[in-house]
Amino acid sequence: MDSMPRFAVMGSGNGARAFCGQIAALGMPVRMFEPLEATADFLKLEKEREIFLEGDIKVHGRLDAVTMDPAEAMKDADVVLVVVPSFAHPSIFSRMIPHLKDGTHVVIVPGNYGGLLLKKMMAEAGCNVRVAISETATLPYACRISAYNTVQIYKKKFRVKLATSPADQNAPALGIMNRIFGGLVEFFHAKNLIEVALENANYTLHPLPILLNYGAIEMHGPTFRHYMDGITPIISEKVEAMDAERVAIGKALGLDLVPAMTQLKMYYGENEAKTIYEYVNSPDSPYVDIVGHSVKSRYLTEDVPGLLVPAIHLARLAGTDAPIAKLVVDLASFLHGTDYMKNGMSPEKLGLGGKTLEEIIRVAS
């Protein structure tokens, strides 16, 4: 894409506003879609259309529009960035699909199997436009909104995996993302959409520490530090065992997944840490002040059904097992009084029901 691309950012949370500010700072046209409600903050942004990034990235820029109309947000957009939690994907996709056009690049940040879901929803809606669908393994920053027009970038990541379907559009998608993040974050090639979905480190770092600290979090949620208090030396060992199981699932699928410990160093900087416990307590970690996750936070309610459940299904299709992930799903289901295995992201919900592993890989490539 040689000319200046036009962007739509679907979402208005931490990552979405950071993307908007960063793209606008480059002088590229960008419109932000607010999917929820016209809050006082939205109305101020709608009028002022300026976003500031502070911290590890310091830029600001003026947006072309801030809108609750998906048609207006996506008007003439060459690139549609979906930057919302995965539980919001169905709602966002349903509003996007009528406005997609041939040649659009859709980039889901992070992916969490969103690319497969979007393909299914497009087919069900009779949408036959030719689009490139990309997923990233993670957000490119650890960040939080600090004011209606300001996002604090605690720490940017150095390198992030990206995959695209169809695969021959991966190079153009990488070009788009590396143009936005030139000199800051390097996006690099992954084999297919399943690889980047399995590569999300939240699979490893979120659910098990919550479950192993359930009582402490229930009693002290507002001050309990998920990483600093929740990942002790022993819990780190168990988290790393669960991560080894994830990497083994990838191997059974023909994918070279990056261990979570290596991911942390790739994202935030190399150091001498040998365990996840040591890394999250090191000066390179961006996680010091992350507090306030309850026993029913998205660290369980999103990551268990959205990351662990599909991995278990994929493991079974590959002829292997994931007993630790299954234990986590069963315990979370028991504690929450819901059947995450039944209600989670199954192959059927991704449009993959009845397909062989080889057919699934083709859909994801």
C-alpha cells in the first residue's frame, strides 16, 4: 500500500485510543468507532478529536472523526483495526460486516480466534467481499486510559507476531503495521491465524494465578497485584508447566510457539531472569501496579472460554491432550457455576465443526 492508508479503529478502550493517537500523530487519516454509549468522555472526544500518548511513547494527533456510526467510521477505510476484548468481537463484527469492501485489510488486535469467527459471520451474512484478515498475538503496548483524551503507555513491546488469511496478504499487512509502529514495535510473520491465537501469553499468565489465589483476591481484590502478589515462586512453576503444555499443543499442530518466558523477554527486554516469577519482579516488567482483578474478572471470564477451551479442542484434533488446561477450565467452571467447556469457543462456534485438522489449518491460512 504505497499511498497513505485511511484507518478505522473499531473500539474506544485503552488499546483503541492508543492506536488512534499513534496513527493520527503520523498524519494518517483515522476515525474511531465508539461501540457502547455516548458518555461525557465520548462527547468531549467527539468534539475535540485529539488524543495524547504519554509514557513510553509520547505523541499526539488529531483524528478525522469520533463516531458511534460504523458506516461513518469505516467510510473509505483501507485498514480496519478491531481493538476490543474478544468477548466484544461478535457485536463489533456484526456492525462491521455490512460496510466491508473488497481490498480492505482487517487487523484484529489481539486476535483470540477472531479471524476465524469473522470469516464464519461473513459467510452467514452472505458477505462475499474479498478482505485480508490479520490477527496479532497481543496488544503492542501495556497501557491504560488516564484521561478521556490521554493514554498512558506503561511499556511498549519490542516484537509482536502477526498472521494473515489469505497468507499471501501477510506481507502487505506487516507493511501496514510496521509503518504505524516504525522504530517502535516490530511486527513479524506467523504461520497462520491459529498460531497467533495460541501465542497469546494471557493463556499462561492469567487464569491459573487467579485460581490459585482465589481467596486472597476475593478478600483483597482492589489492592491485590496479579503479577507481583499472585505469581509466587511455586505458582510460577505451575504456570510454566501449563505453558509447556501450550507449546506442546502447538508442536502437535506443526507450529513453533514461543514459550511465555521467552515472550516476556521478546516483548519487554532481555535480562537474567530464569523464571516468570523472576521476570515479573524485574525492572523490565511493566506489571508492577496492575491491581483490581476480581475472581470474576476477564482474566477468567474471557481467557478461559476464549483461549483455553479452543486450545483443548485443537489438542484433541491433533491427537494430544491438555490436562492442565482442562483442570483450569473445570475449576473455573465449578467456581463460577458455568460450563466453560460447553459455552466456550468451540470449533462449531468458529465455523470449523466437522472439519479435519488439515481443513482447519487451510481455513486459518
